[in-house]
Amino acid sequence: MKYDEKWKWGTDRFFPHEMSIMMRNALILMMALFFLTIFWPDFLIPREEPADPLNTPEHIKPEWYFVASYQGLKAMGKLFPATSFGSLGEISGILIQSLVLIAMMTVPFWDRKKPRAVWKKPLLLILSLIGIAVFISFTIWGS
């Protein structure tokens, strides 16, 4: 017996019919949102004061778990001021944070010795404690 013979007459299959109805509705919704944002932008988002690159408003401060990386970027921006080539501070802050994350992800592949206990590896323990202390101090500094 074929699949088509077991099908109840009077009901639509999901794939061609329901899927096309959902895609049509999604397209109508996207067209309506596009129309609103292009031709009537104040309807969805009220106007605010223009951006000030030297002063971060209080309502834009990041959540507590991103305060350390945000403060690190601000500290690198103050350490290396902007030049005519661009902002070396923000680029170096992003690169340093990326390298730290890559190093943290690759530590299990570096250290494949038998003793797995952290207290038997003083260098890893010291680096981990320094990283935790820097994270906590940047979080407190940025709050």
C-alpha cells in the first residue's frame, strides 16, 4: 500500500501547503517591518540624543559578566590613544582578549601529562589565579 493511499482526503500535507503559507506570512511581516523602518522610523524606535564618542551613557553599561572585558577595552584605549591610522588601543584590546580565549581553549591540548591535578602544576595554577584576579579586579574597577 502506498503512502498516498493512506492519506486522509480533505487535509493538506505539511510540506508544500503549510510551509508555503508560513513563508508567505513571514514575507508579509518582513515587508511590513521594512516599510515601517524605512518610511516611518519614529514609529518603532523613538529619537534619542546624538552619540557622543567621549562619554558613555549609564544605560549602555554592559551586564556584570561583560564588565571586565569592557573595562579591558577601555584601559587599552587609554594606554594606546587613537592615531591617524585608527584606534590601536581597541584593536590591541580585542587581540589580547582573543588570544587569551584561544589559549584557554587550547590548554587541554598542551598539557597531556599523566598527573591531572591542578595543584601538581604550579605554572597553570599561578596563571589561572592571575587570570581570575584580573577578571575580578576589572569587574570591580568597571562597576
